[in-house]
Amino acid sequence: MFTDELLLFQQAGMPLPGVEIDPSRGLRVGEAYLTAFLDQHLRGVHQPLLDGPSPRFPEVRFWG
């Protein structure tokens, strides 16, 4: 899910239950995967980040 909701809740002093990632880190992770997705599917440039788990982002899990 790509959202800035975590930052908004953090700024309001309202932690989200079950969320274990720092909001700033979450935005960086989301930005990296969204950029990779768009580059691969709209520009046709292969993005290894989308091939599977990455040591850069150990908190991301792949399903399927």
C-alpha cells in the first residue's frame, strides 16, 4: 500500500496498531517500489527490485 497515512498519524500523535515501520522509512520504501514498478511497466526498463526480496528493504515481503 502506498500512502503517507503513517506520517499523518505520527504528526497527530496517534500510532497505528500493528505498524512496525518508521513512517519516514515507509515512505522511502514505498517510493522505491513505486518508482521501480512505473519504470518497469511504463518505460519497459527491467527493475531487479521487483524480482524478489531485496537486502535494501528487508521489511518488504513478496507473496505468490
